[in-house]
Amino acid sequence: MNATAALPSPALLAATLGAALPVSLREMVSHRGVLVRFAQRRLHDPMLAEDVVHDVFEAVLAGRASFSGRSSLRSWLTAILKHKIVDLVRQRAGTDSLDEDDFDDAALSLTCPQPQPDQVAEQRQQLAHTLARIDALPVGLRQAMRLRVLQDQSTEAVCESLSISEDNLFVRLHRARKQLLS
């Protein structure tokens, strides 16, 4: 009987004894492309993905992670990478930096949807000026503008109130707007 045939495989021996199998750098680097693509899909940042994969290799080479042979090398490296990504996401979620270097100009220029106080004052001045100009219109044009535009009454109600036709109302509104714009 052959003596080597009776010996268990290195993976079975390591799993049985709980010892770590040595992993060469060449074996790890052969899985680098798959690991980087995996990290890029999760992190959406190529440079950060490279850094995390480098951290995985560093952890394995420094002995902080040991391969026991219970799975394929790629599965084991991917599991370490998953844990590194989770740690990174947790770390970044807990600490948001408020350094000015981290923001671009668009992030710093937050705008409020409401008008600024100076804009409100300007709008009020323009409104007062427009209302004064409406008051300065001839009586027929002024009445048409007030009822139809300012009070938002229906065309029929304005025509009935002023005892005019729809065509006459539209002519008056046109003339009033033309005078206000000049």
C-alpha cells in the first residue's frame, strides 16, 4: 500500500486540526480582479474598491485572517472583503466630516425655496406700483382689470356686472395691459 495514498488532503487535515493553511501572495493576486469588481459594485468608487481589496490582502498576509480550507480561496477572500466593506460603510455612516475640503461649491450654496427678505420687499414695492398704475387707468379699463384679474371673477360675471359683451371685455383687458406695460 502506498504511504501517500493514506495521508489526508491538506484541506481536510487543516479542517480537522483547526490549523491555518498557508496562502501565497500569487494565489491571492490571481483573484484580485474578481474582488475589485465585487467591491466596485458595492461601493461605486473604483479607488475605494482598490483600497478595500488591498486591506483584505494585508489582513491575510499579516496573519489577522487565516485560511482553514473549508471553502475555496476565492469564497474565503470574498467573505473577508464583505466584512471589510460592511466595516467601511459603518465607519463612514457614523462619522460625517464637516471639513470644507469635503464639500464642493454646490453643496455649500444651499438655497431656501422661500424668497429672501430683500426679494419680498422688492416684490411688495412692485405690487404697490402696479396697483397704483391700475388705479390710474380710465374707469372702464380699471373696472375690467379689478373684476377679472384682481378679483378673479368669471368672464360671464364681469360682463354681467359691467353690462358689456365678452368681446368688449377682452378689448378692455387688452388695452389695460398694454397701458400698464408702457
